[in-house]
Amino acid sequence: MAPFAIRQPRRIRFGRGEAAAAVAEIAAIGRRLLVVHGRDPGRADWLIRALAGEGVAVVGHSCPAEPDLPMLEAALAAARAAGVEGVVSLGGGAAIDLGKAVAALTPAPGDPLDHLEVVGRGRPLAADPLPFVAIPTTAGTGAEVTANAVIGVPEHRRKVSLRDDRMIAALAVVDPALTDRCPPAVTLAAGLDAITQLIEPYLCTRANPHTDVLCRAAIPGALAALRRLMAAEDAEARDAMAWASLAGGLALANAGLGAVHGLAGVIGGMTGAAHGAICGALLPHVLRANRAALAADSPRRARFDEVAGWLFAAFGGPDGAAALEAWMHGAGLPRLSRLGLAPADHGAVAAAAALSSSMRANPAPLGPDALAAILQAAG
């Protein structure tokens, strides 16, 4: 067995009602906290009031879209001006990534570009981050348990990571009740993101016994739960998707990803489209391309057969990937062209994605031509 390491928050709380139950634990990270929330500040009122009741001074900060460098710089200015001692994110993956980056960079001297990958200098953090707590309100990204934050850099039309093991949250609180009645389009895109972040770590070259246990247990349930949620609101299915999202975050943090995320990071930076929707649109086509690229005697083929079986159980049809593709677009997921990716950009996206960090663990070698063919099929 190859050596492996496990990275995860010091503490994870999961279950309905855990967000409210964790308030005293959250308050213990500092007497002055920045609370990063989504577009609607009203959704954070309960947390701000509860923390105030614990004697905490709270500064609220909105994250209305997927974070980019100007948004990060504004949030850092607010955090430093207020002298905050910790950061709490309550929201989807965007709010969690912004809060995680603010916690990491508030104590750090210098410019954020000193630490951003690809377009920046990619240096390790110069100081320990502030304590960080993540409370997701969507079931998709798993960002509450990862050691990176994805930040858009408009000048370069790229999304890149700020990455350091010290960025892992001190506390992650996954309360499925916070995802109840999430709009169908968000549920679909986020759910496909969660499923992709279970399938890619299971198939990737860095899979290990720890991530295998998580993925094998969560993938079938996530596929079934997402189908149920797109038909009707269902508390048990919300619980299953919240667990799938958490498991996927743990799996990707401890194994790796693959071509879906290699392509999605580039496409998101170019188009501004939602990350989960991009991942969903790519997933069936990447599955086909990876399996076709594997050598006939590759032991990894058995894993692809397992995934195909899970897709068949959820969606039927002789080709599970095709059945997934038909179902998700029938449920309203846009194709890449509708998400803003022009065919003329396929070559540039493929070339950039081939060099991305996510591609390092892809289960089969896929060069720019193969990646461009995936984009064409998903367009």
C-alpha cells in the first residue's frame, strides 16, 4: 500500500440543528469576527444575532458572486480595518472560498498575488491564518474541508487557487437544514459538482484507502438523492447530498481530481459561469474520454466499470454516462455553449487545462487534442 496523508478540519459537526448548536464553539475563536455571507445578508441575521448574544462583535461582509481578486482585496481591507480575530463563512462555495482567503491573507504582509498560483508567485503564506469556520448552505463544493480557495483574476481571465494546508478550517459545520428549499437550478449544479468531486477522486491516480471508503459509500446515494430532489423537496435527500458534498470535499483534499476540474477552472475564468454547472456539463464526456484512453490491461478500468454500474442503477440505459447526460440536460442543466463558451475558445481552454494542477492526477493521459474533443462533445 502506498503511503498517504489525511488532511481535514480539526473538528467537523454534521447534522440538522448543528449550526445553531455550534454558536458557542464558533464564538470561542475570537471576540471580533468577520462573517462572510452570500448576496442576501438576511440569511446571516440569525448567526450574527446569536454571536452577539455570546459577546462577539461581528462585521458582516457580502460575497454576491464567485470571488475575484478585487472582491478579495475589498474584503481584506474590511477585515484589517475592523481588527478581526477570526473569520466565519456562511453560504455557498463562493462565500466559503472568500472567507477562507480572507482568513489566510489578513495576517500576511504583501500582495495577494504573492500567494496565488499560476498568475501569481505561488509563495507559501508568510504568517499563520486567522481561525476560520465554514458553514455551507449549499451541497456541492465541499469547500468547508479543503485547503485552498479559488479566486478569479479578471485581468488574466482565469480562476486560480490560493493554497496552503494551514487554510483548512478550524471548524466545519454541515447542517443539511440550511440547504432546504434551495432553488432547483442551484440544487442541480451544486449536486453535480458534489458527484464529480466524488467520482474524480475515486478514479484518479492518487486514490487511497481513506478516500475510497468515502467515495464508494457516497456516490450511489448522491446519484439517487439528486434525482429525488429534482422531482420534489425531500429532507432525507437533502441530508444525503450534504453528506456527499462533505465526503467529496474530503476526498478531493486527500486524493486529487482530474480533467473535469482541469477544464472547469479555465472555463469558469473565461466565462464567469457557475462552477458546478460547468462540471456537470463536462462529466459524462470526461468519463468516456478517460476510459477510452486507458490501456486495455489497466487495473483502473475496474473502477470505471463500478462508476458505470452506479450510473446505470441511478439513470438506466446501456450507457450510464449517456443516461446521466440526457437526464441532467432534461432537468435544465445548460450545455457549455449556453454557459458562454464559444467553440473558437476550445483550443485555448484545452491548452491551458492540460497544464492545470487538477490534470496531474487524471487517470489517463489526455492531451490538448483530447481535451478539445471533450469540449466539442459537451458544447
